[in-house]
Amino acid sequence: MEHSDAARYWDEVYAERPASADPQPNDRLVEIATALPPGDALDLGCGGGSDALWLACRGWRVTALDVSAVAATRLARQARSRGLSDRITAMQHDVRASLPGLRFDLVTAHYFHTPYAQDRTAILRSAAHLLRPGGRLLVVDHGSTAPWSWNQDPDVRYPTPQEVAALMRFSPARWTVERADTPRRIAVGPDGSTAEVVDHVLLIRRTA
């Protein structure tokens, strides 16, 4: 897909979902970032904005990007209503084309999957290089197909966290894998239904 096609696709997805009055952050972000000191965070594919809002409430300054203008506008509105506009910069942005020329202490990419073509490894690698020394890249991927997932291909294979890390080819002299595992949890879908799902969690720290 071209940029306009991808933006249109995700605009339609988010337009069909009403904005949550009480958006909840992703479990793995809470699990990992609670212990981190606040700093500057980059949220790739911010979607409904729950992660950006949670981080901002904890003192982080968040740059939140999404190809969907509906998602970015909705997050900006939520930030204003919560008095967090000074901590959240929400932008409609195609990360396939570029990334912000800023430095971060945390880059988070939750369920950064999409039906349109993109070099996901290159995007994650480029985003990781925006980290300051000591900063972390958190990638949380689907490890199973939920009943409400847009991709219901029974033959789909989800790369393991170790495989995702290997594809990025980070030098051990400058990068340390702090976590690579596949925990399970009970997830809630857009319609309120629940199912057990598997997360693929990868946490990499830039050491130099």
C-alpha cells in the first residue's frame, strides 16, 4: 500500500471504534515501564493512545506516531482533556518514510503489525538508534491469533522474540537483550469478549 492507502485503512479501523472514556495501557508496558525513571518516549503506532497517556501521567514526555490521522487526533484530544498536552505530542506520521530527529529513553512498539508492506525490522532498528545510552527498546508482538485479530490466516507464523532480535543485528558491545519471552494473558477485544493470548516480549537496552 501507498501512504494514502495505509492511512485510509487505519482511519477506517479507528473510526469504527469509539474512543474509550478510560483507555487502559498495554499490560507489558505497565509491567516493564513502571520501574523505569521518566524521560522521553517514542510510541510507534500509538493507536488509541492508551500507552502514551499512561506514560505521560507518570511523568514521561511522549512523541506518539500513527499513520492514522483519526488515531493521532483522538489522542491529542484525550491529552488536552487530561491536561497532558505539554507531555504528549501526537502526530499523524508514516514511520516507513522517516522518524523524528530526536533522542529518547524508551521506544515502545506494541503489536506493530499491519496488512500493508513495511520493513518492520528496519523501522525498529532505526528507532532503536534514537535511544540515548541506557535507553530501552520494548517490542511486544502477537504470539497467537485472537478471535478479533484482523489477520485470521491459520498458517500465520509469529517470529519469536529471539528471532526478532537476531534480525536487527545489534552488536553485543552496545546492546543487551534484557528480556525475550512469551507470556500468556487474558485479553479483552474491542467488543468486550475475552480470550487467552500469547505475547512475544523483547526488551533491548542500549549500553553505549
